[in-house]
Amino acid sequence: MNLPIEAPARTTGIPPTPPQRIAIVSDAWLPQMNGVVRTLTTTCEHLSRQGHQVMIISPNQFASLPCPTYPEIRLALALPGAVATRLRDFAPEAIHIATEGPLGMAARRHCARHGICFTTAYHTQFPDYLAKRTRLPAAWFWHYIRWFHRPAKRVLVATESICEELRAHGLARLHRWSRGVDLACFTPDASPPPEYAGLPKPIQLYVGRVAVEKNIEAFLDSSYPGSKVVVGDGPSLASLKDRFPEAHFLGRRSGRDLAGCYAGADVFVFPSRTDTFGLVMIEALACGIPVAAYPVAGPRDIVTDAVGALSEDLDRAIAAALFCDRRACAEYGAGFSWAAATGQFLDGLAALEREELPAA
């Protein structure tokens, strides 16, 4: 019989050993493609290379239905006890719950019921996303966020700004987990796409999901001259194409094709006000293009005066960012390593101790 497994206890004076068997539970996984999925898949690849055994529990392992207002996300219809059974059978040394959806709920319930330490992550400004989609106050959804993450031994968070926000909402046990760039792929010498040929300069680029919470309208509404290019797909694509026929929509790109979209642009515009990090910003920087964004969590933690500009007036941010040195941008972007980020993830798991969890 497999009993619930807790993380190994820390021995005084001896550095904790990173867990070798790691279970990650996530409601966001392939074939979805977004910042959360890219972060988790890349982290798992690095963990596997280091010899860790990683088990993923994700929606593609169960029957599922589309999430209301966000059909690309599948909500798993796991039978009661299905997640707990998989966790017991795998016998992990550490359990990480990456998302607050149905699978995350099932894993949390199992851990809380059996007194098993676990970590969570705050990948998404969930209250703000839901507020934009439902038009209900974000404060309503913070009650759920506090309840979900409170029993976690550590909540893994990408930036200091988000740490401050979570502390203000009563979550104090936080651990920094940054992000990285595939530096073999995202380089300044990537070839621009043929669609860039003949476009009026400067080429202003957005990359990411085309959805209401990304605030892309603010970018497309901006009056700065030149060309506006959108790379990505999502539920708002058709309506934005109708509303902004002068913009150039290239669809989803990946790998070196995506790197070329970055490298061939003059400025990367990040209009989101609800992201916890913004992986696309550091990919753009690694390709040598400066970033223009609002002075909010995510950009505020990443963008310096040397590599971009922040302003409540997006036109001013674009104008200022265009003066940044592209070589400085590439050097700065190259400092974001997935190896270092994976080490931070492991440090968060290795810090687990055998002790009673707070009441769920």
C-alpha cells in the first residue's frame, strides 16, 4: 500500500537534498500554449536533464470541457480520488500545485486531508482576469486565492511586485521563482519574417495571446506612427482584425520564426496590466529589441531605463524605448537563464519540512 508521502525533513546543519521525485499538478498544459505552459514544460525539461523524475497531472489525462469565456483552456473532469490515486502511486518526494483550477483543487484537498506539505505557484493575476471576463469586482476572487494558497508551504512567485501584492492580501510564505530564455533560439541575428518587408518604420510588435485581459486594444489604439504587428492567436483575434484593419496580424509563431519576428521589429510593446511576469518581454530583449510598457507589476520588475521605457502614456513609452541601444537589450536579455530559474524552483521544493499544515 502506498502511503501519502511528505517532503523529507531538513536536518540541522546539513543542506537539504533536492527532491528527486516531483509531482506537478497543473490545469494548464499542452496543447495550450501560453506563458504558464511554456514555463512548466521548460522547467520539466531542465529537471529531467538533471536526473529528476517528474510526473505531470494535467487535463489531457482526463475527460474535459472548455472553460467558459476561455475555450482554449480545458477543465478536467477527474473522478473523485483520481488525482489522489495518481499521487499515491507515484510516491513523490515533493508536490507542486501550479494552478488553482479543478486539478489543483483536487491535489490541494488530498494534501490538506493527509497533512502533506506542498507548494503552489501564482502564475496568473487570476482575480483581475476573472474581473475582466465577468465584470465582477476583483476583490470577490481574492477570497478564493487566499483560501487556495494559504495552506501551501511556499507560494512560488515570479517578481517582487507580485510578492508585495500577495503580502498585502495576507499571503506571506513566498518564494521567488524567475523565468528564463532559450538563448539558443532567441538571438538578435534571427531572420525577420517576409511580412516585414516594406512595412513603414518603426515596426511595433506585440506577441502573446490575443485576449481581452492582454489589453491589446491599448496598443492598437496608440497613435505612434509606423506599423503595428500582432503575433499570436486567441478569442479576440477576429474582433481586433475587424476593428483595426491597418494592423498586421501574423498568427501564431514559434521557435526561430518567432525569434525573427522579435529581431526584425524596432520596439516590443507590452500593453498588459495583469501579467505576473511577461515571458515575451525577456525573449524580445534577448533578440535585441527594447520594451515599451505600462509601469505595472511585471514590466516594473524587468524593464530598466537602459532596455526600455515605462509610462502611463504608451506613445511616450514607445518613443523613449526606441532610443535604447539594441546591444544593451540583447546582453540584458541573455542574463535570464532557465537553468537558474529551475534552480530557484528546486530551492522552493527543497525548503519543505515535515510539519503540520495550517488549517485548510
